[in-house]
Amino acid sequence: MRLPQTSVPDLLALDSEQPLQSNGDLPLRLVDATRVQPATNGATHDELAEEPSLRALLNDVVAELRSQRNRNMRVVVKSGGKVLFLRAEQIEWVEAAGNYVKLHVGGESHLFRESMKNMETRLDTERFVRIHRSAIVNVDHIRELQPWFHGEYIVLLNDGTRLMASRVFSDRLTRLIA
């Protein structure tokens, strides 16, 4: 569905942090099209913009745009006097290291000042899965899962790295299997 350019001011009012650029119609996927009620009694655009259902729909669209922006991200890491730009799909797995996370990329590791919880929210949930309180794995780099005791797994990566998946996070791995 396309929103006409007249809807852009409403979006700009909702997203005051990052204004949207517009040159005509904006292609946006609407989150819940069932919330929008058809215009009745010849209501104008301004009257429709004030309806709570349209306001909620615009909030959903802005939230979806923000989540898409976060999923397609790059991580900027300072390492050895250089600044590296890592694409999320390059990261094989993430390890907790105190107040830092250690990003494992192509046989190298880079420290990045971020908590595991924040790193987990920054990464795409379809590509990355948290398997332990101290490990997040890129599912594209998992070679096999070996069942262990009491619902735990040993996760074997393509490069031979063996990681233990705890019981607490095992439900996320069973969703991969199913």
C-alpha cells in the first residue's frame, strides 16, 4: 500500500528524531491494515489524521521503519588503531566479555563496548539466536546441534568452534529445528 505525500507531515510529526525524506509517494508496508476505517460522511484528510485508529497505524509504521533500520546495520569497531565496518552477516558469533562483547569474524575477534542484551536487540532475530547468557550465534554458521543432558545442546559452528547452549535458551534452538 502507498501513502500519499499528504501523509508525510503526520509521519514527520511522529518521528521527530529522524525526519523522512520524500519525493512523491512513499512505499510502506502497513503493519495492521484492519485498524484503518474507511472515511465516512466526506471526512477530510485532517479529520482522518486525528482519528485514533489512523494515529495508531502511523505509530506502527514508524516503529516498523525503525526496526528495519536497526536490522540492516553495520557494526563499527575500533581495533588495532583502525576503524572496521562489519556487516551483521559477517559476524559468526558474539561472546560476552565483561562490559564488552567479543565479535568473532572470520577467525578474528574484536572487542566492542556493548552489553549482550543491547547487542541481541541490535541484531536481526531471524539470523541471530541467543544460545546462552554469554553467547549469540549467527544461524548461517551453525554446522550441527548435538543434544546434551537435560535439554541442553552443543552447538558446532562451521569453523569447528563448540559452544554450549543452556536450557534457558534451548527453546530458541528447538524453533530452528522445527
